[in-house]
Amino acid sequence: MSTLIELSTEFEQRLETLVAQTGITKAALLHDMVEQGLADLETEYRAVAVLERVRTGQEPIYSAAAARFIVIK
């Protein structure tokens, strides 16, 4: 799948510098960046969803002592 994005001049320069320093192609760097960025976003959105469930009482919360008891049990 191909997607076209417009990069700022500053970003483009930073990317070119990284290409020169690492010898990794621009395409490979962008691919890695998108994959890692997506993984980070997925983690963030999951955390926000759990926080919302905690706030609304839909997600149980435990004290440290209770958690230790549950794990040991």
C-alpha cells in the first residue's frame, strides 16, 4: 500500500541527515518510523480506554496488597 504524505523541510533535513549517518535508505527509515509510531499509538489508545473504564467503574482496581494476594494465590 502506498500513501503520499508531505513532510516539512525541517523533517526532510533530519531524515536526510539520518540517512547519511546510518546508510539506511529513506524508505526503510520511514517504514520503521511508521511501524513504531503505530505501535506507540495503539499502546496509548489502549491505555486511554483502560483509564476511561477505571473512571466509569467498569475496570476493577486493586491495592498493592490485594494484587500480591491475587498473584500468590
